[in-house]
Amino acid sequence: MNLKDIKKKLFTIVKFISIPLITSAIGLEIWNIQTVTTNSQLPSILTPALIIAHIALSAHFVEGIIVAFYAPSQNQHPLKYGTYTFFVGTVGLLELWENRDR
């Protein structure tokens, strides 16, 4: 098994894990906003998960914006590729840069 095969399989695994996790982080953020607007509180056990969700969503958002700026130079639609990168994370950024190097 060569390095390209390993990288391809690893990227696929990361994509399948990242999409449900980032979707869950969005749900947790919406729940947090709802609790703030209704003057209630999230269970305290979810505080660490909420902190991780803040960090992950911020990082994915920045990656999505970066890719949206670079996508047109790779003949990709910026909104589509930016959204894709938001959900899969760094893998989308690496895929775009890999295509740029070819």
C-alpha cells in the first residue's frame, strides 16, 4: 500500500467523521442560543463540548472562507467548495491545494 492510497483512505474517513461532528456542533450552538433566549441553561456536563464546538466551528468557518477565495483559481464554484470545506475541514483545504499543485 503506497502513501497515496493511505492518504485517500484517511481523507475519506476524516470526511465521514467530520460531517456528523460539525453538524452536531451546529446543533449544540443552536441549542445554546435557544437556552440563552429562553433564560434557561444547558446541562453543565455539555460545557466542554460547547467550548470544543466553538473552536471547531470557528476553525471550519475560517477554512471555508479561505477556500472560497482560492476556489475560482481552481475552476471551482466558491460557495459550493467553501461549504464543502466548512463541513469536511482541513481535508477540503488540502484537496484544493493539491489540485493547485498539479
